[in-house]
Amino acid sequence: AQSVTQLGSHVSVSEGALVLLRCNYSSSVPPYLFWYVQYPNQGLQLLLKYTTGATLVKGINGFEAEFKKSETSFHLTKPSAHMSDAAEYFCAVSRYGGSQGNLIFGKGTKLSVKP
Amino acid sequence: GAVVSQHPSWVICKSGTSVKIECRSLDFQATTMFWYRQFPKQSLMLMATSNEGSKATYEQGVEKDKFLINHASLTLSTLTVTSAHPEDSSFYICSAGDRLRPQHFGDGTRLSIL
């Protein structure tokens, strides 16, 4: 069965510092992996996704993630944090494979950015 | 990009009433829509998968008679919380997708039952 573990429920960085949000997954099929961002009282916005091919995936707002099969990881990074990056971030894996199926979400990581 | 509209964004009602939440895909035909529930400071939990023209598939533990889902067209799915009680208060989020694109989420509906 698929599952997602996000290490750290809360991450705090200074503005301009590196952002690293950790995600490890478990999947019985080739994983399709996603990162979503959620601002307060809003739905989820897709940041990036990994399906097949290049393991380094670039997304919106300067975020990127690298799929590492050997480590079963899909960590999200951004070289320089901006105040507007403060939000909740969710890592997800497709339950049955494919990019359209049911998603299994991690518990989320709240990112705080200090001025 | 794809846009999914969810309405209403916030609803407060008395215990015992039924509440309908709409989820619309505005610029594509969504063969599948998903309904999630999110408790404060927690992740999204899938409630059900809705396919156009067929009965919804509910996740284990979700009462299908309590949470009625209708997906009558390729652009609209509705979730009706019947005889709502305070424990049904939550943030409900829908998402829509088709075979070409990943899920796109609505902005959610905050339901408060008094």
C-alpha cells in the first residue's frame, strides 16, 4: 500500500535561506509523486509532480524536488525563501499509480519564514 | 491552467439541516472528482471518488447515506451533508481531474454546524 511520511510538521527559515521540506514515500507500484501548497482557508495548489523521466522536477515559484528511488524520497527545495512562501505544504503519492488517481497525502509541513 | 470552483466557501447552519456543496470544473471536463475532508492542522482524508454518471465510491468509514455525492455532469459534482451535526464541522475540499492532467483542487468549503 502507498503511504507518505513528511518529516517535521513545522519548519522555520529566515527570508533568503534555503528551504528543505522532506518527504519519504512507500509504494508498491512505480510512484507518481506530488507537492501541493495550501494557504489558509484555501484549497491545494499543485507545485510540481514527478511521473516518469527526469528525476529533478522544477515547479512553480522557484521550487524543485528530486525523486530518489534508492532513498524513497521526494524532498522539496527552494534556494531562497520568500515571505510569501509561508504556507502548509503537502507531499502526496498516487494511490494506484498514474497521475490522475486517488492521492494519499502526508500530514503536511507548515513553513514559516522569518524576516 | 485548469480551474475548479467550489461553492459556498463558508457555511454556518443549525444542527439537523442538510448542506449542499458544489464543485465545478470550469475549463475542462472532469471525468473524476474527489471529495476530501480536512480537520484543523491535519492532512486531507479522501472521502469518496465520484465518476460522472455512476455511483460514487466511498472510502472505508465514510457513511454514504450521510454524505450524498452526485456527479450528474462532466463539470459538476455535489456533496450533500445530510442532517448535519457539530461533529460534521470541517473543511471540505473537492478536486477534479481527467485522464490528461493531475487533480486540481477547489478552494474548499468551511462547514460549521451549530
